[in-house]
Amino acid sequence: MKFIQSFVFTLITFFCFISLKVNAQENVFVHLDKSVVVSGESIFFKAYLLNINTIIPNSESKILYIQITDPVNKKNLLFRSDIHKNGTCHGAIPIPDTLNTGYYLLSAYTNGMRNFNPEQAFTTRILVINQARNIPDELNSIAISEPSDSIFNNALVTNITFKSIDIIPNKKVYSTREKVSIDLKHLTDFQSMTQVSVSISRKSPFKVLRTTESDISSYLPYIGNKIKAEKDHSKYSPASDLCKYPIENKGFIFSGNLFDKISNKPLRNTTVLLSVPDSIANLKYAVTDSSGKFYFLLEQKYNNRELILQLKDSPVPVENTTIIVENKVFNPDYLILPKTILDSAGSDFVTSCQQLAMINKIYASKSKTDTLLTEIPLQNYSFYGKPDEIIKPSEFLEMPNLEDIVANIVRNARYKVTENQSTILVADKFSNQFREGHNAMVLLNNIPVFDYSLIRPLGSKQIQRIELKTKRMYYGDLEIFGIFSIFTKEDYLPFLKSGKKVFSFPNEVLSPVKSNISPDYSLEVKRNSKIPDFRTTLYWNPDFEVKNKIINTVEFYTSDLKTSYEIVIQGITADGIPVSARATFEVR
């Protein structure tokens, strides 16, 4: 079976190779609600995964990575999002309040894109302002690669056409807390409907942020010509280890390497079990290859759940092993430029961002988000099915430890303790015999446990019930000699983690954010409220439907911030026509 598992991954790699060579390379465009953000806040995003040759939305990859790179300290923050069937995804990226003021790189890519030139992934610049620290006189300055004039100019002469949307505000100047109605008129040669992302945010004075990657209509011709130019000069080739990073078209590939901490040698042919804290027992397993590497394919139901890894029949004690999980970071191409001195307008803008963020932190309501229902069990039944027996110690006389409980009330199990080791055996359902030398699989609150001395102190006061599966079973190529499952009245996972008996990893995924909710100031009592409202993003909708031949209206209320605002629309039609438009208005 281990051979079959290795063969299956070889097939995955082969088909990944075919996909990368035969199919056009996928590319990403990202629309951000703003390019200037205060630490501790979030940036809304809408990502479009596209086939770079046909410019058709592509949904082959199911996972998008968004990375924020600190070019000064050479550190990265990595986020993950699920790509929908229509080749898009959206959400909110939390900006840690520990980031210093300065320019950062925001990159978006899929796992398959990591095989190619980093310049072909989407990268843009954002300005992060630390909300608590003093504003520096100078800001770091960076450039995203250095395109030659010929490549950039060629981007303006391309077979990629784009369309615009007429943006018609009902006024050019508004008062604070006034209702704004903006009509979006679809051009007649579009399809009947186009789904676009719409952001309306405070306009930034930093013009350097308005670059090629700011609009989908300029970015796609640019990146298309860049790839073509590299192809023509024989620079367009995947990494030397072709398909080193497989396409994640079925889910998230969680992988890593297992090492002996003492010798630093890889642990080969070792079974790695993956489970999650859940009301129903769920189990996955993988076998390490010759380099000590293991792979798990995780569906969306594993999102935002703690992953628990353990080793079964490891040749090395768990305390002498190390797991290094693959870090799917990206190395964007950029240039460090001389620092830029903040002028008075820039300094005033940055300072006001700090002050507004402090006020909003106290008063502003949270955006409405679509939270993942992680409390729903992963499956209807435990991986071992229905138990053959259920024993509840509370129905018997109180006993101080598990050894006494098994000896007195668990008829089909045996717990044996010696100086060197402990064993837990479960009798075969058919022969009624204990299988000497074959321990049952022991679970503690659905987490496998292999050091039985850890569970020996559990007595009647701690144990809620014990479930037994009294027959030999196969789970894949794992041979299991019965199940001995303990459920306690309290959580013992922190105890297992603190004792380093299990390896724990987060599996965090950005939750989708459909929109930020504008306050309703239609009532006079709310309009005259003394609670300050200094939203810098007045409106965000990643899935606004612009229908053909009718007026599509966006409505929201202004905040108390008197400044210029920019309306930005980005999108792409089902037949591959980029859509983008911009307009401005004032609040006085």
C-alpha cells in the first residue's frame, strides 16, 4: 500500500507537469479597497484567478496565497484563501499592529505559480502606518522590478481589449453623513451581467502607489507582454526542479519533513497520523518517503481547525523528532530605492490616519463577515464507525485510575503496566481472544495517544465514557487491532501539547467578507449622533452585479471625514474582457 501511495503522488506530479506545460499559466489580479492602511486594521481584497492566454476566469487552483513582505527586515506574513468555482475569492487581510510605518509588498499567487519566474505573480505596494509609534521623517522606497521601456510600451499595444463602466455620482460634492447614490451604467456590447468589485475609499496623496498593477485593464496587458517577452528571449521556464510545487486543484496540500533531532537524518517509511479536536473521531495518515517528506490533502472542512500530528511506530521517540512544515512563501522581485522624505502634505496625511484609526478603534462597528462554522463535525460517524461497546464509569463504584477501571468494568479490554512499557489490548469480537503484541488504537477525546502512561491517572471523576471497537479493521493500509476511545469531562489536549507528545499546527484560512456595512443616517436621531464616524472606506462590495442596459445603483452614507474619495471598479467578464473604471468626489 505504501508503494501505491508513492505511485499516486508520482501520478499527481506527472499530471501537474502536463498541466504546467500544456495549459496556459494561471495568473492573479487583486483589487484592494485601499493602498494605505493603519496597523491593526484590515484590507479588503477581491482576487481574480485567470488564464493568462485566454484571459478567462480560471478555477483550476483552489487555494490562493497572499503574502505581505517587509523589504527592510526580510520577513513575510502569509495568508491563505479558498478560490471559488468562478475563479475568484475575497476576504479581509488583518494587518498586525506590530508592523512599522513603511512600504510593504503584497503578493498573490497559487502553489503552481511558484514554479515560475516570481515576476509573473501579482505584486503591489501598500503603505502601512503604525498607529502608535512616531511617524519617521523618511519612508523606505521600493520598486517592483524594473521593466524596460520596450516591454512597458508593448503593454499598451496588445490584443487584450478592455471596457469601462460609466460612473455617474448624483453629485460631485457631499456633506458629512449624507446619502450617496452612484449609478453604474453597463456598456451595451457587454454580456447581460458582469460581476465586479467596487471600493470607495479615501484618496491617497501618494501618487507612487498608482502603478501598472492598480487596474486590471492595464495589468493584464502588461503581464501578458512580460511573459511573452521572456518567452521570446528563452527566459520563460519553470524552476529547474519542474513541478516542485504541485497545483492545488483538489484542496490544500499540507506537507512537511520528519527528522531525527539527534542525527538530523530524515525518518523514512514512518507513519504520520493527522487528527483534529472534534466531537467525532477523524483520522488521516501518510507515510514519509526517502527524504522524510509526508503529504496530506485537506478539504475546506479542515479550515481553521488545529491540526494534530503524531507518529505511529516511529523508530525514534517523539521527543527526539522534528517536523518542519513546508513554508509556501514567495520571493518577489523588487528593488530597494533611496528613502523618500515625507513632505508636509504626506506627513499630515499619515498623522491623520493614525488619529482616525484611534477614534475608529473605540467607536467604529465591526464589519459583517461570513464566519466558517468550525463547530460542525467533519463527518457523521467516527472513522471506525459505531462502537461495539460503551462503558460509563459513573454508573459503577468510583475508581481512582484507568488501570482499575479496565480491570473491573471493561470486560473486553486489558491494560497491562510494566517497568518498560504499557499495553492496551482489545479482545477480538469473533474469537474472544486478546491479540498479544498488538496494541489497540487508543484515542483520548478523539486524539490518538501512544504513551499510555499519560492516561493511567484518569479515573471515574475524569472519564465520561469509554468506547470499544472489538474487531480487527483496516483503515487504508493501517491495520488496527481494535479501538479503545476515552472521552473525558475536560480537554486534555493542552496537556498533550505541553508534554510535547503531539505536534500541533494551525490551519488558518481567511474568512470571506462580503461587504462592509455603512451606517444608516436616514433617521435624524442617528444623523445627529455624537458618536464619531471616521470611516476611510465608505463602501466595499466584492460581488456587485452590473446588469446590461439598466442603471445599477450603489448607495451608502458618507462619514465625518471631509476629504476626497475615489471610486474604483475592477472586474472581468465571463468571456475575458477586463473591466475597470475610476472616479472621484468630495465630502466637505
